[in-house]
Amino acid sequence: MKHSQAFWDKAAARYARSPIRDEQSYQKKLAITQGYLRPDWSVLEFGCGTGSTALVHAAYVRQILATDLSAQMVAIARDKARQAGISNVRFEQGTLDSPALTAASFDAVLGLNVLHLVEDTEAAVVRVAHLLKPGGIFVSSTALIAELARYWRLLIPAMQALGLAPAVSRFDRQALLAMLTRAGFDIDYEWQPAKAQLFLVARKAR
């Protein structure tokens, strides 16, 4: 955990300057998500990075709590919110395990480009289900590390040893869908913008 926090604190400024790699796919994900959001909803985004997506969604919901492991990421996100004059998004340093998060308290949970970065993906999915209200939605966009080309799977450990890549969890599409099913989710929407990427909306059973 401490290693991951240090990695992302160090990477925060560079991450904030990085352009979106696939703008068309990103805009499609935003539109799909906003089609589910409602004006009276309370939303949690974990692993929010520097806050750009939370701020885009702010106009569609009552409030968003956006958390990230990295204090540096959160500081940048807060500055973005302040500059944009957006007051219904609160940025806090934390993880899904933060004790302040209570059961069945969110209408939607967003985990975008983060599930493959948590130490225990299945535990994270179970925790998301715990935090959602019955019928609430979980929106996830994740890399499928187990489906990356073989040379990338071999290169990642070397990059990690050099401090150039974070810790990752290796799962494929079927494994992730099985985790969601075991946690009590039904898949409402699924899309793979690329072979080793998966975007989905899962709904917690009522």
C-alpha cells in the first residue's frame, strides 16, 4: 500500500498533464455513465486520480465523494474543482476501506481505470456491493492485464522493479465477471473498446 501511494504521489503532476489516450472512447464512457446518473444521486468514485471525470459528472448528480490513495492527486483535484467553481464534489485521500464509508449509502460507485491496480480485486468488488444501495450501479473501466500481449505481461515486472509501473492484479474478462456475479451484481452494460480493456455497468440486486 505504501509503495503504491509513493508511486502515485510521484506520478501525480505528470499524470495531470497527460492527454487522454483515446478521446472517442472516453467520451462514449462519459455519455453511457451519464445516461444512468440521476439528479438526486449520491456517488462515490474511488481511485479518482486528479478528478477530471468526477468534475465532468458533477452536473448530473446531487453530490460526489471522490477518493484517491495519493495525497498529491487529491490536491490537484481540489485545485481543479476550485478553479471550475464546482462545489458538489468532495475530494478526500482514502480507499474503499475507509471507515467513514458506510453500507448502502451510495446510488452509484465509479471505479475507473483502477480495479487492476488494487491489491485484492475480489475484495474491492465485494466492498463496492456493500457500499451501494439495493439497485445501485457500479461503473468500471479496467485493463485486463491477463489479456495483454505476452511481451507486455513479461515487461511489467521489469518496469515495476525500476519504479516505472505500479503493482497490478492480473485477471481476464471472465474472471472479473465471475467476481461481480459472486458479489451479487447483474451486468447491465458491457463494452470492450480494445482487446485488453473492459468497460461495464453492473447493477446490485434489489
